[in-house]
Amino acid sequence: AQSVTQPDIHITVSEGASLELRCNYSYGATPYLFWYVQSPGQGLQLLLKYFSGDTLVQGIKGFEAEFKRSQSSFNLRKPSVHWSDAAEYFCAVHSGGGADGLTFGKGTHLIIQP
Amino acid sequence: NAGVTQTPKFQVLKTGQSMTLQCAQDMNHNSMYWYRQDPGMGLRLIYYSASEGTTDKGEVPNGYNVSRLNKREFSLRLESAAPSQTSVYFCASMNTGELFFGEGSRLTVL
């Protein structure tokens, strides 16, 4: 069965600093990978996705992520965070073939210091 | 374009009461899903429907039933609510592996 690990429950970053959120997955083949963001009291919004091809993917709001097969990782990065980036971030994996939904990590709560 | 719409947004129940969460999508997607979100647990799949007329259990189906009424609508029913079902529930539909979420339904069981 596929699984996703987000090692950091909370991360605190100063406004304007760079950000990297970690995500490791477990799946036998090349999965579909996603990052979603959830602002307080809101639903989940897709930041970016990786299906195949270029391993560096660009998303909305200035985020990017890099797929590294050798490390089974799909880390999310942003060069300079804004106070509005404070939110919960979820990494997710899909097997790519079926309709059995995405498997989510437990999330990383991002706090932005002024 | 409304996307995925869930009702109600908030509900308080007493232990043993029943209720149904409604979900509808207008994107003509075949697959629909119900997840629950609990602090520190991420999102866990309760049930899903790959297409109209089919439903399957997810990771945490106990205590829930679902109905795929038609292609647009997928409801989640709690027959006898328990405090452990206090959670935020999200409905979603899928297109090419990507999930589109509703805004969530916050359920409290006393």
C-alpha cells in the first residue's frame, strides 16, 4: 500500500526567508504526486502536481517541488515566503491508475514570523 | 462554476442520532470521495465511488454508509453518530488523478 510521510509537524519561518517542506512517499512504481494547501477553516487547494517528465514542477503562488526518485521524495520549496503563506500543507500520492483516491500525509503546519 | 458543494457546513449531533452529509459536483467527474480530517491525522478516506452506481470502502469506513445517487451527487450517512465521528468531512471529485475539494462540513457529536 502507498504511504506518505511528512516529517515536520510544524515549521516556523521568517517572512522573506526561503522554505522547504519535506515529503517522502512509499510506492512501488512512479506515482502521481501532489501538494495541497489548506488555509484555516477552508478546503484544500492544489499547489502543484507531478505526473511525469521534468522532475522540477512549478505551481501557484510561487511554489515549486522536485521529484527525486532515488530518495522517494517530493519536497516543496519557495524562495521567499509571505505572511499569507501561513497554512497547513499536505503532500499526497496517487497510484495513477485507479479511482481509489489520494493518500495524504499528516500535514505540516507553517508559521510565518514577522 | 460552483465545483464541489457540501451541505451542511456545520452540524451538532447527540450520540445515537443520524444524519446525512450531502455533496454535489458540477464538473462531470466520474469519481467522488469522502474524507475525514482530524488534527494530526491528515485526511483519511472513508468511502469512494469510482462511477455512478458503484461504491467502495476506504481506510476508515466503519460507522458510515454512502449513496451515489447519480453522477453529480454522493452522500455520506451516519446511522448512529458517536463522539469519535466528530471531525471535519470533505467531499471531493477526481479528474486525471487530481482531487477537487468542497469547503468541508464540521460535525460535532456530543
